[in-house]
Amino acid sequence: MLVLSRQRDETIMIGDGIEITVVDIRGDKVRLGINAPRTVQVHRKEVYEAIQRENAASANVQVKDLGSLQRNLTPRSKSA
């Protein structure tokens, strides 16, 4: 892990397109501003981990689940 010291309003560059700026420091909290291309997703770690868990859970489809999916996708005839 690379550890860098920065003061308020100082910036760290990651590659050519990601800037991380120290916006504010209050006690033991640091506020960061992040400029990144729209193609780069930026999340707090706990949000990122929740997304990963949800993706893994949705990829774990059981064969028994497919029957109800098929029933919901099958067009129903209209009653006259």
C-alpha cells in the first residue's frame, strides 16, 4: 500500500484521468473530492462490497427458479 500525506486542497493523481483532492479535514474525518472519467465507477468500499454480493447472489440462479420466470414471460391469450 502506498501511503501519501496531503493537506487540504492538495491533490493526488491516479494515472492520467483520476484526481483525488483533500477537500476538508475535521477531526478524524477527511473529505475527498474525486474527479474520474464516467467510465470509472467510484464507490465507498462498503457500497462496492454490497454491489459485489448482490451480483454474486443474482448470478446464483437455481434451476427451480427458471420455471416461475418462464411462466412470467409466456404471453397469455386474451379473453374474448
